[in-house]
Amino acid sequence: LRVPFEATNITGLAQKICKTPAPQVSSDYSSAVKDVALEMMQRNPGARPKADAIINKVFIQDVVKALLGEASKKEEKPKAKYEVMDQFQRFDQNGDGVIDRPELARVLKHLDAKVWTDDSIGQIMLVADTNKDGRIQFD
């Protein structure tokens, strides 16, 4: 991966983003990923997809399900398991071993409240809450 625009200062970066063509996405990526990346780089904010539209794309749903399936396998490498556990604990703010919707919402909205709406957070919960109890478990 590389940054799409480079500049020595913020003014130069803003100029490049606003005035130069969006860079081409590497051919290493699938056409679905390239299409989404190009949609997200639209100059007109209204033409960019909303977070829930991205989350609802079939290929994104497939990737999330595959990742969740891999995480649930008992033959995980210990290092990978601890890395995932560390990230899980960052979201599990009260330390009860599960991530509920309010915890997920607090973290994601802290990252970017405009992107992470209640609807997009709900979509994540639908995919990640595999036993449908309203919480995301690590195990």
C-alpha cells in the first residue's frame, strides 16, 4: 500500500487532493475493491457511498464472514489470537468479555462520527453478532 497523495505540507496536500486526478488502484486488487475505492474517492461528497452501503456490499459481507470463521477456528496461531484479543479488549471498554452495541458505537464514533452512524453500527452488529444475543463475543 502507498498513500494516494503526497505533499510536504497540508496546503500542498489539499491542493493535490482537490486538483489532481484520483490515483489508479493497483491491479493487485480485485475489481470489486478497485470499484469501491474509486467510489470512495469521488470529489463530490454526495457521490461517495455511505458507510452502510459499503458494509452491505456482498463481497464485504463475504470477507467479514470469512474473517469471523477464521477467528473461530481452534487452530489459531497464538500470536494472532493475542493480537485479536488485544484489539477486542480495546473495544470491550467495561472489561466484561463482550462488546455490546454502545461500546462498539463509542469507539467507532470516536474514530469518525460522520462515517459511523447508528445504521452502519447496526449493520456491523448484524454481521458480527453470530449468536444474535446483541453482543460480540471473543470466543
